[in-house]
Amino acid sequence: MTNPLLDTLALPRFGEIKPDHVADALDRVLSDHQTVVAKIVETRPTSFDEAWMPLERADAAIGAVWSAVSHLHGVGDTPELRAAYAAGQKRLVENELQVMQNQALFEVLVALTATTGFAELAPADRAAVEHMVRDFTLSGVSLSVEDRARFAELAVELSQLSTAFGNAVLDATDAWSEQVEDECLLAGLSAADKAMFADAAKAKGLSGWLVTLQMPSVNAVLTFADDRGLRERVYTASGTRASDQGPHAGQFDNSSRIAEILARRREAARLLGFPDPVEWSLATKMAPNAGEVLAFLRDLAARAKPAAEQEFATLADYAAKQLGLAELLPWDVTYVSERLREARYAVDEQEVRAYFPVERVVEGWQRLLDRLFGIRMIARPDIAVYHPDACYYDMADEDGTVFAGVYIDLHARSGKRSGAWMAQARPRLNDGNVRRVPVAYLVCNFAPKTDGHPSLLSHKEVVTFLHETGHCLHLLFTEVDRPNIAGISGFEWDAVELPSQLMEDFAWDRAVLREMSGHHATGAPLPDALFDKLIAARHFLSGMFIVRQVEFALFDLLLHLGTMGSDPMEVIEAVREEVAVVRPPSWHRFPHAFTHIFAGGYASGYYSYLWAEVLAADGFQRFAEAGLIDRFTAAKFRKEVLARGASRPAADSYRAFRGRDADPAAMLVRHGLTVDVG
């Protein structure tokens, strides 16, 4: 094929894909999709094979094209690719709305659910159609012609605004840097961190060191830099990205985009008959209503805030008495926390990092997956990748059968979106003669290797790696042949963090960490004494962590509910007044770079991290009760949760695994917070 994007049944031909291919590929797959819809509407079939399968095949082709494009946009943005992505995203949204608002197609699918043969279909087949019927309704198919048109306009505009929001954050991140020529300014930082800064300077043709807003750089400065002024400048630049404040005030400002996104979400929700975007969002989630979610969050805050206040007071006291900081300012908190953790538990983060070179972590990760699930990772250097940092593995069961694949891309670089995530490269397909295994992207932003210095991970980054692994396993272990409900697709969003957060807890096991470690100079595994220190410090500042997460979740919900107005800064300040113990300066602009809710899938749903943690904490206890690395328990988790996707409700899958509903107390135990509140 001359256009590599159209080879939709194979893995992406990354070495051949160019921005110019995007529009042509979309021309083909969107035209094919429209032809399929037209035929179904014309012939009005009543069988699953004729009414559903052609639609699924056409959807899968679009998904294959767009997964490659969107992935490249996230890991290697260029002006040309950005333009092609934006134009393509608009076309996709328009096409999806045309399909999902097609009354005749909706009637065909509804009629299919009423046939006698439908009840005899496999549960996953029935669930796939039922989910689609529900999604038709949530896309406005039952609205008047005028309202359908307006809803479609809003959907396109929201897609464009979200893309623009994310682009602004990326541009603001890449725009700021500070050249350092006096090494004394970098006191407290490790040799590996300084090498990272030196490489960044060299890449820009500069001498000395270059501090950037890439996450490894920000984390290094805020955690270890002794120079308070440098910490303040990095905190300021990071905390004012894409806003009306800070060193690039107004240049990438997301203020108007936030207002426009909120206005359009509220209008779209009202068109569908929901009072606000929150209730619209909850229509496809586990939580029954906004009131219950708010009560859950506030109860959690009430339990955690007393501990958080005590923790902050302890930090402030330590800062004043031991570090000479009379006032504990926001850019001091992470630095002082690390110093106090080291003093209290003798945990030296740089010492910990030395035991986690990325290669050893990946090797131990492979052994963990083998011990838990009996799977082997087979490196495939023959598979085309998009950057030297990336690689590809086949995943095989014990009998050698390859059942999935995964691209791994672990290091930060310019043009790559910050954070860590999993995305679908290819869904599982089992259609006639077509057999295709599911494939995932696992992406992180760890410090890159430099000349003479390996990439060393913090324990927190090891946890992050296992978190994204959980998301990958949810996709890769699927046994559902219908892509719209396989893996995480269609899975209730407030349960989607169950596998990821459950996998995190394996990073707190002695044997697992020894397997994932090996000192970069000696190869020695993590010593027992250092592991014991990590365990002792596990719940250090847990209260502050939880109230911070509650702050994000409450801000998201209350902003979308509109009960506190539409000004994001007024809402975040009101939320902080209620739950926060760390109060950023008035010029801080957290909402303006909150991509989770303005450019991601967590709008009116950021609470999902905490909601799903209840399931994850209780679910992990099932492993602990069985001795932790237990094949039977892992097999049951794989069969009842990971393999099932959205073919049944998440609550049913959890009960099938655990034998009961989750115990909320497990989450408090996970954080070391077991004090009752009167």
C-alpha cells in the first residue's frame, strides 16, 4: 500500500508514516465507513452478522489509522503533524456524530436487540450492541433535528478546544528553560541529574546546563536543589504554564479555552436532558450521582485532613529549625519533605535511585509478569518503531502462543507529552479469517540516559511503571472479540484505575523490588536495610497526598456542576479553603495545565482515581491473603476482571473475582489512615 496508514490489519509502519498521509488515509476509511452505514440503513438487516459486524470492521479500520496518528502526535509532535492531527480530529468527530445521530441506523440496532436471535447471542455480543444503543442516546439521536445539529456543532468545537488546550500546555512546557553556567546553583542535585541538564544544554547548542519544564527536570529541582531561588523559578514557570501569569504570561493562555469548554459542556448536557455535565458523565460510570461522589470525597477529606495538617506543621517546624526556612513556601514543600524523609527514615532518594537503572527495572518487570501470570516478553527488534527510545515486545503464554504485543517508550524528550499513559495501538480482532492480537502503547517520561550516566528511576517511578502496566494488562488480556467493549473500552471510567492501582502495590514487596533492582555500578539488588527504610516511610505524608487528590477531584466536580460559578480560580480557591493544607500563591494557575479534565478523558471524572482505589486496595488484599505472588489469584483476576472488559458491569466482575463487594476500609489502610472521625 502506498499509504502506510491504510495497512490497518498490521502493526503501524512508523518508519513510513508522514503527516501528508493522514488526510488521504482518513478519506479512505471514512468513505468506507459511510458506505457501510448507508448499506445497513438501506437493507435494514436483522441479524448480528449483517447489522453489527460490518459496522465493527469499519470502526476498527478508523481506529487503526487514528491510533497511530494520535500516538505520534503525543510522543513526537511537529508543526506539520499537529496541523494534520487537528484537521483529522475534526473530521473524526464530525463523522462519529453523523453516525451516532443517524436515526435510521439507531432503529436498526434497536430492532436487532428485540429479535429472538439476539437473546441467544454470546453475552459480549449483546453487550456490544447494548452499549452502542446507549451511546446513540447520549449522542443526541433522539433530539429534534435542530438540537441534533447543535449538539454535533458542540462536539466538534469541544474536540478542537481540547486539542488546542493540550497543545498550549505542550508549547508552554517547551518554551521555558533556564541556562545555568555556575554549577554551584545546582548544589544538591545528583551527577545523573546534572548530566541530564548538560545534555539538554548541548542539544540547544548551549554551554553549561539547561533546566527545563520536562517532568524529570522539574522533579529533580523541586526535590533536590538547595538553591531556593532556582526552586522558586521552576515552580513559578511550571505552575503558570499556559496562563495569564508567569514568565510567558498570555502567550499560551488557556483561560478563554477553559471558559469555552465549560460553556459548551454545559450546553451539550442540557440538550441531552441532564442538569449539568457531571450527571451526563455519570451516566456511564459506577457512581450513581454527584451527591454520592461529593459525599465520598468529603468523607475522605475529613478522615485525611487532620493527618495532613499535622504533617504540614511538622514540615514547617523542621524547615524552620533544621533548614533555616522561617516560612515554608510552596516551592519548598517537596524539597523539605525529601530532607525530612531522609532525616526521619534515613531514606536517601539518590541512594534508592542507584538501585533502579531502567534496564534492570524492565528485566524485573518481565520476571514479575512471568511469575504472576505465566507470560513471557519476547523482544522484537524487527518491528518498526518511531523513536530510538521505543521498543516492541510480543507477549506469549507459557505454551508459546503470542496473545498480545506492547510498545514501550520510557524517556522524556522535547515534543513528547508529559506524564505517563497507556493507549491502544490495535484492538483484539477475531472476525472470520482475521485473527489479530491486542497491542498497547506504554509511555512514561523518565530521565533519559546521558553520556556516562544511566537512566535511574526513583521508587515512585517504579510505581508509575507498574501503574501503567496494569492499564496495559487490562487491554492485552482481553478475551472479548468486540473492540468497543474490550479491554478498557466501554469499561466504567471510575473503575478503570482498578488494575493500574492494584499493580502499584507489588512495588512494595521485598522480593519483587529485589527482582526489579540492581545497582548501576555493582549489580547488587536492593538491600534489605534500604527496603525496610522504604517500607517505614511508605505512609510518609499520606494525609497530604490524599487531600491533594481530593482537591483535584472536588475542583473538577464543582467546576462542572457550576454551583460555585464558572471562574476556575474562584472554584479552586474555594476548594482549597475547604480541604487543602498547602496553599499556592494567588498567581498560581493549576487549572490552566490540568490536561486530565480539559484535554483528556477525566472531565467530571477525576474522582475516579480515588473511587477505583477502594477496589484496588481491597483487591490487592486478595493477593496478599494468598501469599502475594499467587498464580491462582492472578489467573482469577485475569479471567474475571481483565479478560472481561465491559462485557458485564465492573461491579459484577469485581464480585466474581473477590467474592464480595469491596471493603472501603482497605483504602484507608493502604495509606496508613485508620483513625475514625466522629
